[in-house]
Amino acid sequence: MNRGSVIMSSVGHAEKFGNLVIQDSDGRMKTVNSFSSDLLIKLSNYDHYEEFNSNQVFLSMMESPRFWDHVPIIYLNPKTADTIRKLIGVDLKESHVAFANFFAADGKYKLAPYLVEAFREETPTEIQKEIIEANRRMELLWHALAGRMLKLFPVSESELQVWISPKEYVERRLEFKDAMYGKLVKNGFKSYINNLRYYSKKNGDYSQANQLLDSIKKAQKTYCPEFGPWKVYFENGQLKEEEMYYWPNQYEEYQALRVDKKEWYENGQLKAEATWEDGKMEGLKKSWYENGQLWIEKTYKEGKEDGVLKLWHDNGHLQDEGTYRDGKEEGVWKNYDEEGKLIKETTYEDGKIVSEKNY
């Protein structure tokens, strides 16, 4: 598939790339699939670019960063960001602009003179807020194109579960006790990108590229078989979020990263718990009201609702019950009032209402 002068990787291979694990700037572990989707939304307000998904886009950024300098992927708010459009010299109708638009012919950053004042203000104006937001998107894209976000490799000698990118390994002149692992960190991803660029995409044969991804996945599981919890706290010290990461079976050739997530209210009451595999919700998700009453039970399969759904009123009486199949409502759904009395039945087929009955 072509995007201008760049050939994009196939959807199937990009999905395999998306199954790799990455550590974000906050120390959270994510699949590349989840990370790339979040990145693209932050940059452009969409989780895709044209007909290409986020895995394809992020992989292309790693392979051809200079090409993406000139792709209009940075979102600007309508009207409220018109000052920025004038500063960087683009049409006022443009909703998305390119990284290169923010730089003058002599390489100077066009927003630089305005950022100092914007950050100095305790209460920035709306225009200054737009400048700060545009700069934030610029920084995100710069770090992505520079390869610094690609924290694919656990630091084998670290007890703090620090992961680094190949770029950091070279820039910091790191050396690992395991010389073979150090060589993989330094050259493994580069070999993978070269294979994509000069062979796999041209010939439509991703077998060698897949093997290189498998070697990176194997190294991740070897040098970081366990992940400690990632936690966020309220200002009062109460735990707010916790994520546990693990490989369900370390020894399988391919195994999804599993994440168990929990959230709490500020009073310490559990708010929600769910499991994710490769960036997609899987299994039972449960949510509670702040008073401790169960609120929602819903089952997911590969990111889609699939199975029984139940909702309760905050007084404990059942509110709704029904069934999903592959993300769509199916069969009879029942709705109850706060006293637990049945008030409505709705019948669905493939997500569409076929009949309704009120009581």
C-alpha cells in the first residue's frame, strides 16, 4: 500500500508489530497497538490516518521519519487556533498541519517567541492555551519521529523496570553485561526496519521481518518476565489506579501481554476492574457505585461486548439485563425501575430493534 512516496506495511504485519510491548513516558506498559492509537489521537484527534490504522502509521514513522515531517497530521482547533495558522502561514481552513509548517526556512521554530510568555502566565489567554497545546503536539511528534518513544527493551541490569529505545541505548553509550542482548538492543530494530524497507514490503514477503519481531518479543519476555504494578494516587494518598502486567505463559512463542486494571474512588471504594490483552478488553468488566453497590457487569471478547450485560440501580435493584454478540445487542433485553419492577422488554436481532413491549 502506498502513501505518497512511502509504501505502508500490510495490515497483517502491522498488527504483529502492534503486539510488541512498549513502556510509555509515565512508566506504563502498553502494547504498541494501544500506544500508537493513543499517540495518533493526541496528534490528530483520530486513531487512524486516511485509510491506514495507527500501527501502520507508527511503524511508518519509525521507518521514514523525514517523510512524516511533511504530512498534515497535527490537529488545530477550528477558529480558536486561527492565530497559530497565521503564525505558521497556512490557510485558515486547514484543520491539520505538518510538522514542517512550524519551522521557517532558516530552521527557527515559529512558535518559540510566543511560548515563553504563554508559559509565564498563571492564567493564559485562549490564544496562549492554543499555542501551548500546539507545542505539546509538536513535541509528541518530534519524540516519535526521533525514535525516543520506542522503549522496546528492558534494561537487564535494572531493578526499577526501566525500558529504553535503541536510540537511547546509542545516545547514552550503554553497555549490558549480556553482550548479545546489547547487540540486539542496538541493532535488532534497525535490522528489522531495513528488512521492511528493502525487502519485505517490496516483495510482499514478511517472513523475515516476522522472525525479527519474534526475536524482540522473546528478549522482552526473557529480560522482563514479570512487571511490577503501575500506580496512581489521589492527593490524599489513596490509591486511584493500579495496573498489573504479565505474560500468562512466558514460554509460548507468541503470548499476549495481559493487563489487570483497577480503579478506586477517593473514599477507597473500588470503582472498576477489567482485564486487557494486547490493548483490547477481555473477559468480565465490573464497576461499582461510590457507595459500594455493584453497578455494571459486562463481558468482552477481543475488545467487543460479547455475553451477558447487567446494570443495577444504586439501591441494589436490577436496572437492565441483556446479551451482546460480537458487539451488538441480541435477543430480549429487560429494563426495570428503581423498585425492581419490569417496565420494558426490547428484542434485538444483530443490533437492531425488532420489537418493544412496555409494562
